[in-house]
Amino acid sequence: MKRIILAVSLAMIAAVAAHAGPPAPRAEGIEGKDYRWNVPAGEKLEALKLKGDRKRGEEAYEVCVGCHLQSGAGRPDGTFPQLAGQHTTVLLKQMADIRAGLRDNPAMYPFAATLTDPQELADVAAYIEQLCIPLEHGRYEGKDADRQVTTGRALYEKECKDCHGANGEGVRERFYPVIAGQHYRYLLRQMTEIRDGRRRNANPEMVRIIGKYTDDQLVAISAYQSSLVMPGSMCRARAPASRK
């Protein structure tokens, strides 16, 4: 019965999301004078100060399940990212930026807007961070996979490793995201948008680094990044419980 109620609730939220728009476009962005990449202010600052409650976060996360799945695995086709195991700092920044109109994400905005206050943001982030990162995720599957991964590794180790880590673990304190276990197509889309100036809340240093890469190089880097594994933090999907 609980699952039926949840399914109906999610369907209703999805219907609202289809008609609700994102906040009004804002002039601030990566090139704007009034926006700096990561100034702790407003509800983001408040949420960062709070201790998230995982139990409450699990309940609040139900509005995310329809897109990101119960496991936080997202979708292998890259339409929705893997969230499981992501640093709370990264999750809070992205949710707050979407709610404030600093990151353009019309699909997520109506759902992010349902979270009531900084405490609920902190709760959801705490719940998501403790989920194990699924080993099964979308990877590069072209015929030249070995070559692409090899090429991508050389590029990654030259300019990406210092921020995102040898195993794609990111840096919690500096808001650098975990990328291990992330879907290839999502990684490629985000890096392309950052390079082309379409993700307004991107780190300017990453914009500078990634701006010189060709489409082929972004494919290679994404192929390698999607192959990364964080020891001890990743898990295989659990088999569905058998019915008696």
C-alpha cells in the first residue's frame, strides 16, 4: 500500500513538474560580475552549517526516486546522473544553485523546489552521500574503447587528477565532485556544456582547463572517467528480494 501511495505521489509531482517552470533567468553566471563560483551564502551557507539527518533525508529523497532511482544510481543513458556517494558539499551547492537560478536545470528545478528549508537540503545530502556507488553504470561502449580509455587517462592524469583524484574521489572540502561511477554520457554532456559556456555555475578553473579540448578529447576523457572505481565505496546492485 505504501508503495502505491508513493507511486501516486511521484506521478503527481511529475505532473506538476511538467507545468512548472524554472526560476526567472538571471544575468549572473560564470562570466557575470555578481557571481563567484562558490561563495557560501544564503541557504547554501545555512545548510553547510547543519548536521543532516539520514533518516529524514531518506524520506525527503522519495521525490528524487523517479529520476535518480532508489539506489541513487541515476540512468545509464546519462539523462539523470548517479548521485550515490556524492559529497554533501557538492550536493548542497548544486541543489542550492538550481533553486537560486544559478544553474539551469528545468527538469530538476520543480523537484528541488519542493525541499522546504536548509535543514531538509542537509538531510537529503547526508542520505545520498552514504549510499554506496553502483559498480554497474553507463560506460563508453565504442569499438575503440581501449584506445579511448588510454587516451583519456593521459589527459586526465595531466590536468584532472589533482582536483578529482586518482580514483575519481573528488575533494569534499573544496566542492570537487566524486566522478567514479558516473555515467559516460552524463560526464560527456556536462563537460561539453562547461566548455561551451552553457553551465553557468561551473568552476572557472575547470572552464579554463577544459576550454581547449576538442570533442574527440572530451569523449576520451569521459570514457576514462567512467571507468574509474573508488575502492571500498562501490557496490554491486542488490538482487530484488524474492517473494514468498
